[in-house]
Amino acid sequence: PSVDAVIISHDHYDHLEMSTVKYFVGKETRYIVPLGVGAHLEAWGMPDSQITELDWSQTKRLNNLELVCAPARHFSGRSLLDRNQTLWASFAILGPKHRVYYSGDTGPSAEFKNVGAKYGPFDLTIIQIGAYGEHWPLIHLFPEQVVEVHRAVGGKRLLPVHWGTFDLALHDWDEPVESTVAVSAREGVDLLTPVLGEIVDIDRPFDSRTWWAD
């Protein structure tokens, strides 16, 4: 099916991929991005009419959805010379029936409680769980912090993302999801672990399973 919109949280290579952007050039798909990221898209041929740049707290109306650019704690840049020249963000997606929160890449922040108070509670939170390490504790979340963010924003069900892809840390590739499963079970969090591409209906029960261990 056609894609109405693509939300980009920041301009790191594992979140903003040039060939994907070029595929959507000239189509009706809109790119919703933080401040400054639109320059990358324009350089790759995307017309300004397809791009919406947002600062924190700014919103974009898309059909019956309100997309809210919200704070996150991370950094940006695609080379050694452009560090923090563009903004990074999380997003709240507010619909007439459901609310979804996407953390983007982030470390711990007091802003999550503010997001929950202003835009929550959320039927689904999509939160980054990897990669983490003791030498960069402020830009990515540890498993315990994932659950803390989920609760801070008022999440009902949690979908962990950003694991099992690029080798960015010293832990095993499945360590983030294994640890998040354990913490969620201990804390009573309703965790969703779909196979890549599997459809999830957040109004219905979902049989989460450790498919990566099969």
C-alpha cells in the first residue's frame, strides 16, 4: 500500500537511509522530521512540499492524526564535522481512538513525565532498547530504564525496538530484548515482541514469544 508519512527521529545512518528517501521522492508520502533534517532530504532530491520540519512541541496534522514532536536525549550528525547541527526527537501520535508514543533514540530524561502528562496516556509505546553500555549512559536506555520511560509517559503496552540490527555495543545481539523481557515480566509490563513485519492489533491480546531463541 501507499505510505502516508514517514517519521524520522534524527539523522544517524541507522535511522535515515538515503536510498529509502530517494524511493519516496515525487510520491505523496510526507516526511515528518526534526529541525534541520530536511536539508538531507532536499540534497537527495526530495521536494520541499514533501517535507515537514518540527521543533520540540510543534505539531503536524495529518488526516485525523496529530503528530507531536517531543523531546529526547540523544545527539545527531552524519560525519565528524556536523555533530549536533540538526535536532533529534521523540514523537507522540494522537488519533481519535488511540495514542502512540515513539521514543526515537534517547537516554534517560525528566522530560518523559512531561510528555506523559501533556499527551498521554498512550495505548502503545515504541521504545528503543539497544545498544547500551556503561561508557555512554546518557544517549541510549538500559532495560530497566525502558520500563521507567514506558511508565513515565503512561504507556499501556510496550513494543521494544532498535535491537538485533547494527553491532553498536559489546553486549550480545539479543541481550537488549532478553533483558527487557525479564524486566517487563518482573514489573508486570505488557510486552509485545512481534516477528519483524508481523502486524499487531493493540486492542487485542498478543502472544509474545521469544522467537529469536528458536
